[in-house]
Amino acid sequence: MTTSSGNVPACANVTPDSDSAACNKKGAFACGKCNLVSYCGKQCQTAHWPVHQTLHKDPANRSNWRPAWDIEGREPAWAMDEARNNAHNPYGGDLFLWGNVPAIDVLRLSDNEGAGYSDDIELLFAGSSKPSRPAQGLLYIRSLTRETASGDLRNVVKTIVDLPATVTQIVHATINGREMAMLIHLWYSTFMPEVVLSTVQKAVKPLIVEVCAKIKDKHSATYLGKTWQFPSGRRLRLVLKRDQWFALSKMLDVPQGFTFDKASKVRHGVTLAPERADYRDRWDFKEPTASIRIAKRHFREDGLLLPFRHPRRPLEWLAIWEIYYRPWPAKQDCYGKLHAYLREVFGKFVQSLKTVNVSFEMHCLDARDLKEHLDCDRYTRIEVSNVTDGCNLGLRNTLTSLMPLLQPPQRNPHATLISLFLNAVMDMVTAEILEYLPVTDLASFMNPILKSESQATANTRVSQIRLTHPPHVDSNCDVSISMYRAQNFFEAIAPHSGAAEKENNTIVEKWPLRLKRQLGQERAQEEFGRYVEWTRLGVVPETTTGNDQNSGEGNSFTRE
């Protein structure tokens, strides 16, 4: 057994579906073989061995594990029929649990305006859009497989947590997300504890029901805003269409008879669908260690962000590199580390809400429509996620729509719009391959490299899967981004949209995931996702703006 100090999980000596008492001590010692579970001592580890040994006997927990299709010498489902020619074969919904890049502090006040800055701080997390163009072959589909741009609540939390202690002015955060799911965010866990659900239904739902009663006769597409003023002085404003208000009220109800077990069964219909087994095996095979593969499967089964083997029922808690390397006895328990990290961050976030005068405003709009509902010249920072990617709004539409909302340089020379080109590098790499190999099936290209292998066809061999996985693609990212800039006319679009690209980023590194060390060394990171920061030119083309101009009569209700 290995030992560790710091934030530690509960002892794993628990027998599922058993009436026997669980150990209430902390698990400071990890199983030395799998590094997935922690125990308080040798006695609990020995007592738990009859349960834990099943994990060690699992074939997927071996370093030489191979997918079923490879063992059976057959074509996997993702390489057959129509799926063979698709870069992405969607299944289930189109929402994603994970962000693609680490959360960022979009303000970095001390390094920009300065710790003594006294004006109110206005933050806009604007990223949310529908694709601005129809599918255009492999290049577009590849981009779409990554997360569709949406307002990133992780950045909201990190920015508030990282506020300097000197901040005494009002901080106003406007959050926009096209999906209604943004309003109820479980932070990676699929289910919530009953006590949390009860609190939401008793404290939140009556506020929504009250609004619905007042707007029931309004047109379904009318935007209607409600502002709640709380005794602490904090404010929350929510602007939705009439039908969205009623949809939100319905979201807060649990259908009669819809139990935890029934909900789990519905979820398993997607996450554990038999017809998707080969797809899951393909991704599991790419995991760096067998233990992480097991942890990923465990999370897929129950959807609860808790330490590995932590008691799942009753639900007790709601549940990157900064996470991966945090002190934790079971070093391979990646979901346990994330659980502990989030508890720590949210603890700081709640404390910040008590000490900083923070107010929130929430919208569910396409980013292009924000200028019709928000004041121009208002925002200190605008963060747009990867809305600027070609598969979303693109650079021209994003800058034209949102730059008028940014504070002009005469008022605040540090006011910045932050954009992320998440797919630029891989789009250029894909374009280079297709230029010399104009086919979507790369089997003929890879066959000479893998001709020593037999059995399955070249495009399904597990060696190729690891070889062609993005982290192993050898490309010069600076060259790729230069090509992307030229092909997308950065220098022409920016001034036409009233924007100027900052020569040096002052908020987030241009390449936050650039290798800081040699590949393979501890804390080495792959290089994807390019941040570009923009300031506003002195004169911006005329754009119609206003504050809830199209919201209709009765668009604001004030809670006394």
C-alpha cells in the first residue's frame, strides 16, 4: 500500500448492496496495484479484498487488454456500412460533459487594469451559437465532433474565485447559453441528491411559477426578463422567451414514478448501448493506463462524480493537469481527484459570493442576437469560447456581433474580447492530409506503415488507432495557425469589424496547452487550442443595439 497526505477520500471498505456498516475513516493508503481505491489501513484492505479482487481480475484492467473486435478478428461497428465513411457517428444527445480546455480567469485584473481599479466590472460570457454554415464534408464534421460553443460556466466560477481581495466594486456577470440545460448544471454528475432537489423545488421553483403566472398570456416568442433583488444586495436577472420560462418550470419537476433506478436505465440506454460497444472500446483503448480505463467505465455506468468505489446510494454529495497532479492517495482515481477539486473550487466560489458584490444575468440566445438585448460599450471582458471557429459563427460574425458591446479604448484600454480557435490546428492538419490524399478512408495511406500486421483491415488495427489519435499527430502548430489566419482573412476582417488583435495576450496564454516540457515528462501537455485577444478600435461600424428592445411589454418583474 502507498500512503499520501492532504485531501483524502473515505475508506473504500464498503460492500455494495449490503447492510454491513461502512468504515467511517479516511482512506489515506492506496491499493498499490491499481491505485484506484484507498483504505484507512491494512485491516480494511484485507476485509474488502473479496469485493476488490474482482477489479483486479477484470480483463480491461490489464495493460495488454485489446478491444473485442481485434481479438475476434472482425470489423468493428464503426468501420462497417455507412459508419465507415463518417468521421463522426453521433449517438444520443448533443450535449457534452467535459470542457475541451482548462477553465480560465477572464479578468486577470492585477495584470491589466491593476489591483486599484475602482470602476464596476462587467463580464460577458457570450459563447453560444448554432453552426453558421451547412456541413461541408470531413473538415466540418471533424470540427463538429468537438464541443459546440456554449457559455462556459467553468470560466465564470474561476473568474469569481480569482478576484483580488482588493475588489470592492460591483461585479456583474452576464452568462449566455443557447441550451436550457445551462440553467441547471450538475457539474459532471448525472444525478443530484434528494436534499438538493428538494431545496431547488422549494426555494427556486416558486419564483419561476410566479413569473409564469404573470406571462401566461404573452406571445410564445416574446423575450421576458425577471430581476430578483436579494437582501444581501445581490441581483439575479433571467431573460427567456415565454415558452422557455414554462419549460424551465417543468424541468424542476420529477415525473411521477420516475425513480433513480428508472432514470439510470434510461441513461444506460445511451451510455451502455450494446450497439455502441465497439465505439466505447475504441476510446477505452486510447487511455494511458488500464486503471484510468476502469475508472472511466465506472463513471460511464453510474454517472456520479465521486471517488472510485465511494458509496453511491444514498447519494451524499453533489458532486487537466491541475486536477491530475493534485495530492490524492489513489493516483489513478481521476474522477475522485476531479470531485475533490470541484468541492474545493466551489467552496471558494460560495465564499466569494459572500464577500464580493456579485450579480448575475442569464440569457438563452444565439450570440448574434445579444446586441439586441444588451447595452453597447458596456463590458470589461467578453469571452466567446470557440464561437469564432469556422464550424460555429466564424470570426467575422462574432466580432461584428459582439465588439460593439465591449468598452471602447477611450474608456478602458484593457477591455478585451477573448476568443478560442479550438479546431484551427486540426483543421489545417486534416486539410494538409486531404490535399495529398483526397480520400476520406485513410486505410490505403496507413497500410504500408502497418503492413507487418495481419488479421483485421488496416484502418481498424489497434496500433493505428493509437498512432492516429490527435495527441500523437506531429504538426507545427504555429505554422498551422498562420495558415488558418491567412485562409480566414484575419487581418482584413478585424478592422472591418471594429477590432484590433492584441500583439501579446495579457489574460490567457496563446497556447495554454503548449508543451512546457518534453513529451512524456511529468506535466508535459499537448498543444491544441489557440487563444486570440481583441481590443476595440476607436470607431466601430454602426450596429443596432439596445437593452431588451424586443422584450415586449411587461418584460421586467421586480421582486419586492
